[in-house]
Amino acid sequence: MTGYLAAEGFTQELVDELGDVRSIHGRLVLADGPPRPAAWAANVWFDPVRIPIASIGDGVRALRAIQRNWALYSFAHHRRAALIEAQLPPVRPKPLPFPSPLPKAPLGSWTLLDRNTLLAAPRCSSPFRHGLVEFAENKIEPPNRAYLKLWELFTLLQIRPGPGERCLDLGASPGGWTWAIQQTGASVIAVDKAPLAPNVARLPRVEFRQMSAFAVDPREIGPIDWLFCDVICYPKRLLQLVERWLAAGTCRRFVCTIKFQGPTDHAAARAFTAIPGSGLRHLHHNKHELTWFRL
């Protein structure tokens, strides 16, 4: 059995993505078998085990016997779960400065299925509590909070642009992603029909082209190290754009936001995951959207 903790507000999307599931407990979805690809899961619980307990003390001893650090996901029996949690070593992460390495300490997840049954997974896919990555934000320089999506992806994958690299930011206005990319030391060609925020447009190594993201010719741009795209469009149109750049063969790495307008287009999401070498995930800072990357 595997546990999948849905991104908040997207439990149904996760259930639809997984298909056959065993049970649903709040945002925690249990399914038989080994882990499956699950873009809508904020955290995956590997090999969770049911532990019968007769008391709060039993629960504390059972968890402490396995390992030190635990994150409680509480969907019911909140008071009893809180009393167990209070006797475990506290897990109170501070906002993360960017850039930072991933936490190295093992962090398990647990919940109470009923008053006398713990479900615990010592090993999870995310080193962050419930997959939630919170940063010490820059509230002065970036023109919006969209930059947090890139900070999160760069942190989770431990890869980001660097000095000397050439990046293209499609749908750049007002410049949140352009700002984040420029801060890594890379140069950025920012493209949008709307202008950049003045403080972003004035940054060194930023070139702005006022035009449609879909009108950019890969041959005219030339070789680039990264293509970023946070443009608002239907998933199928974004897929066509990505396929055009893949066919051109001039870009090494891609990071694109698939934005769903109306019902979630699972078929379009599967089309992106079918692209060799790519990944798909819902970041904590995503809304009704997924981040696709090919690195």
C-alpha cells in the first residue's frame, strides 16, 4: 500500500489521476501497490503501516521506537492526535532562505485512522512537512509572488540556471520569473505583449521583447540553456509550443506551467508526461495548475 497526500484543494484531481484507490481520509488517499506517478500529490507516504494502540502513550512509544522526527496529518480525532503529537519531538521548520540545500533529517508522516489505529510512514517523498515548502520571501523587489514557484522547483530538484547561461522567459509580465532567473546570474530574454515592471526591466542581463510568446521563432532566438513559460493559455496550446521548441532542438531545459481553465484536463497532463525525460508536479505555490519540467 502507498499513501498519497493531495495538494490542498485538489483531492479529487489526485483520485482521478490515480484511478483505483483503497480509501480516502481527508486529503490522504490510500492505494494498493507500489508508488505510482502522482503529480497532484504534495507528499507520498511509502509503505505506511497500521499500528494498533490502546492509549495515547502507546501511540507515542510506537512512533518513537521507529524514528525521531514525525509530521502529523490530522483529518479526524484531532484532540487525541494532538495529545500524541505533543509528546513527540517538535517539528517546527523556519521559512527557508533561497537558495538552500534539501533537509537531510528523515521525516515521517502519521495520522489516526480511528481512535485506536495509527497509520505511519517513516519514509516519504518530500523532506518537508506535508510537502509544504515555505520561503523567507522577498517582499520588495519581485513584482508578484510567482517567483516562489521557481524557487520551490529549483530547491526540490537542486538545479537552477547559473552565470553564463542564457534563458528565455515566455509570458514574462510583470516579471516575477524574470526577476528570479536574473538573480541566479543568468541572462534572460523576457517576452510578453504586456510590459515588465520597471525595476525588473532595468536589471542587468535582462532583454525585453514586447510580442506574443507564441510568435517567438526558435531559429531567430538561437541556442538557449533554459526555456521558462508561465503564460496563460489552454494546455493543448502550450503543448504545441513545447513541441515546436523540442523539434527545433535549440533548448536544453524546460520549465512550464500548465494552467487549467475550467475542469482539469488529465489527458493534456498525460501528454506532457509522455515527453521523454520530463516530470510533472503540483508545487505548493501552484494554483489550479501543474509545473512541467524537462531537465
